[in-house]
Amino acid sequence: MIPTVEYANGCVRMIDQTKLPNETVFVDCRTIEEVGRAIKTMIIRGAPAIGVAAAMGVSLEAQAIDATDFDSFYSRLEKKCDELARSRPTAVNLGWSIARMKAVAQANRNLPIPELKERLRQEALAVCEEDIAANKAMGRFGQTLFDNGDTVLTHCNAGALATAGYGTALGVIRAAIESGKKIQVFANETRPFLQGARLTVWELMEDQIPVKLITDNMCGHFMKKNQIQRVVVGADRIAANGDVANKIGTYMVAVLAQRHGIPFYVAAPISTLDLTLP
């Protein structure tokens, strides 16, 4: 799978998801402002991927700051972090990632500035590596809920393209297939931005996973015909009571799944939990 986002050679490189599936184009962000624009314009999307890109963007800004004392350094860093946080307010991973990077800066305030910059770079890389590890762990746990021969419906894109790699909802599907199960996927097109049609189907076809694209209003028909056995989606934000905010259309799928007695699962990392929402 092509890396969604990576940090190398002084830039944050990400695949331009607005160009898929027709073109595979990469965008190099060299400043925190460019990372913010990429998030705002949906060049990169998916809550976990946004969090990873944000951590890397904070590190880019840290590298660019010309300061000899911590207070001056942190004052500029905090201002730029606040601007970055406004690029996609719906994705809780964005704020989580920025807060984590700021906390690392504060915890290491006594380091010389060059060492502090390197510490922040290492933390950004850790955010990326931890996301991939979490996705693979979710996949291992989640695949036990699937039976051999299942057809699984998913909505929007919660795959490798929405994360640093492997995926949340699609990670569960990948893990089921890696365990030897035969799984087929129905992908809702996901209007109005068509993440299912443009991204999920492309991603699964790249991995040679059997997938069928359907319009959003067809999933009820296939459920009624017993052609869907499971539903798995990702999440933009999960409240303390378990309520899930996700792409428009997810509620419709959940209601239809309940009506037809089909298990409905949400695969998301801890960074997607927002315990400030009751």
C-alpha cells in the first residue's frame, strides 16, 4: 500500500486524495501552514491521518523557529499550533495530536533548543508508528467478529488512506483476509465527496480484495436480500457515552443494520475518543 503520509527530508509528503483514483500524485508540505492547507482542502483526510499529519506539521514549525530560549520558542510554536487546530475542527485526532506535541515541548523545556527540536521530530514519528500499530491491533481483535464467507458493508473510507497505514475499518477486513477468511466488501459510494467510490474501492482493488461499489441508497436492498452479514465503519469522533460522529450517511446505515438484525461495528483508535463530550 502506498504510504498516506510520511516525514522525510525536511518535508511532510502525502498522497493527494483529491486526485484519486485517476492520478497518484504526492504533495510535499514544507511548513505548518502548508500542512494546514492540505488538511483544509482534503488533500489528506481521515481523522487518524489528520492527527499524524498535524504532529509532523508541528515538528516542521519547530524546526523553522529561530529562538535561543524556550519561552520565545514555545510562544511562536503555540501560536502556529492554534492556527493549525482550526484547519479541521470535526476531527478530534487533530486537537489530540497538537496537544500531545505541545505537552512534549513543555515536558522537555530544559533541553537546548536544537535537542528540543529533535525530540519533537521523534515524537511526530512515534505518533505515526503508533497509529499503524494500533490499526493492526484493532484488525487482529476485530477480525474475530467476522466469519468465513461474510460480505461486509463499509461507508466512506476508513482504510490506509484515512490513517498512517493499514486502516481502521478496512484494517479489520484486511486482518480477516490475512487470517485466511474469504471476505467480500460492499462499499457505499458516500456522497457528496464520494470517498467510498474514489478511495475505498481504489484502495481495496490495489490490495486485490473483492469489492463491489454500490450507491448509498442500495444498502437497504442488499440487507433485505441477506447479502450483507456485517457492517464496519470508522469514526471522526466518539463521545464519552459511546455516540459516534462519522461521515454523513452513517446514521442511515446504522438504522438499516438494526432493522435487519445485522451487526454494526465501529473501528477507531483511542485518539478518536472525546471524553469532554458526555
